[in-house]
Amino acid sequence: MKIVDSIYGEFDIDLIIQDLINTKEVQRLKRVHQGGANYLTNPKWNVTRYEHSIGTMLLVKILGGSIEEQIAALLHDISHTAFSHLVDLVLDNKSEDYHEKIYKKIMNESEIPEILIKYNYNPNEILFDEKRWTILEKSSPDLCADRIDYTLRDILQYGGITKIEINKFIESLIVHNGEVVLNNIEAAEWFTSTYYKEVIDFFMHPLNIYSNAVLAKVIQRALDIGEINISDLETDDEVLLNKLKRIQNKEILELISKIHKDVCVEYDELNYDIHQIQKLRLIDPMVLIEGKTVRASSISTKIEKENKIARERSKKGAFIKIIKC
């Protein structure tokens, strides 16, 4: 089977990967938007968890990761709830890791372990020992396939970078001692700037903050009055939104009516309707220089300054004012 990705191109994939992609659990991710509710206010913000999962798997493959790590990459977001990280807002989960907390439960209730056993793989070793997969996942501020793919995928889709730039960057990626690093400081500076287009310009975009904050209120209210329960969050965006729209509650229906593509909002620290502080996300890639790895910020004042600005912006949070169009 061949698979075509908008970033990495066309690849032949192993039969086990094909079988896993065809499971209902992976297919569900086609209906889970990576940015949460923001596609309801800007239809162009439409990247899905499915696209990201396929892309992360392919990037692990490109970087020489084993078939086991490719499987882990394909399945790493399997437990994301409807509207992705929106659930963290609903539950006031500041670490933004609710999907990680339910990962084992979701996986064990799926057909995925049986497929792995069918191909003579140990599900526990692949699915529940993420520290083994150093290409796939590393804590901030390091590079990893997951962090690289969602950044490139979002910013390419939203017009902030080009395929030519991406291709040049991917050529600079190497795996050194099992970890993803870069072979030149220019690539590190480019990715750092691109990453902050994601976490500052996009994640903290007024329309992004607004749409997720309002839908989070809808879901909180629906949970409070017993019209939905936590298990409803494990469906997908379309199913959950349709269920919310059927609730005969004036407050909920009024809030939902405020989430549309013609809403107008702006950043205003003095006169704001919504203030939101998100999880701190920094990037400071390791760069291989003369056989040794060093933090990019130690040899780039540009990256050092960008990290300082990002830390300050993240600490301050986003202040959003709803205005008349």
C-alpha cells in the first residue's frame, strides 16, 4: 500500500501499518481537528489529528526509526478527545495532557493490541513505554518527530512557510545518539522562528483563543446539567457538536450561535473579554557541531532572544476583546 502526505510525499508502508490505519480508532482522528474549535471560526484551520499522526509516522520512518517506533508514532494521538486540547480547558487541566492520562484505557479498549499480537509484536512494549521512542517524543525544548510535524504541518497549511523551506529543513535533520538534532545553526534558527509562529502567532491568535474558550463554556455547561458526560468527549468533533446543538438549553444554544466564521475579535490587554494563559512551550534545538551537540541558544543570540520573548508572552497570556465587525 502507498500513502501520500502533503509534506513528505509518497511512501510504501508495511502491512501492519496499513491494518492499523484502517482501524476505527485511527480513522476517527480524521474527524478530530488539531486546533480544537478554531476551524468553526476559520475554515482554513482544518488540520486533523489523522494527518498529523500519519505525518509523524512518516517522519520517524524518514529519520530511520524502527517499525516499532513508526507504529508508536502512528498511534501516539489515538486518545485525543473531540476538539483535541479543548478538553483541557473544560477540565481546567493546565498541563494539557488529558489525552495522555486516558491513553492506556482507550488503547486497551481498542482492537489495536490484537492487531499487534497478530503480527508478533508485544503491545506493552510498543504502546506503553514511550521513553524508548526518542525520535518520536522528547520533552521541550528538544526536537522530536511529533513536535516537528505538527509545527510544519500547521504553518504550511496556514501559509507561514513553503514546501521548499520545509524540504531544506528536513535535509538538516539527523539522528545522533538516538535523538533528533540539526547539522547547522541556520536550520535551528529557521525552525525556532517557525515554532513560535505556531505557539505564539497561531495558538494565541485571538480567533483561536475565542473559539476554544466559547466552546469550552458550552461543554462545561452541558456537563454540569447532565446533558453529556465525559465519554461523549471520546467521540469526534462532528458527533459531539451535533449532540451539543440538540440540547434544549437557552444558554448553550446562545453560546453555540456565537461560534461562526464572521465573528470579530482583537488583542486588547486593557479592555478584554477573555484572558487565557496556555502551557509554556519553548524550543531550543540541539545542533551537532564538530561531533558534539550544543544548545542552539548557546551559539545564536537570535534564538536566545526569541526564547525570552516567547517566555514573556506565554507568561502574560492572551487578552481577547470581542468587537463589532
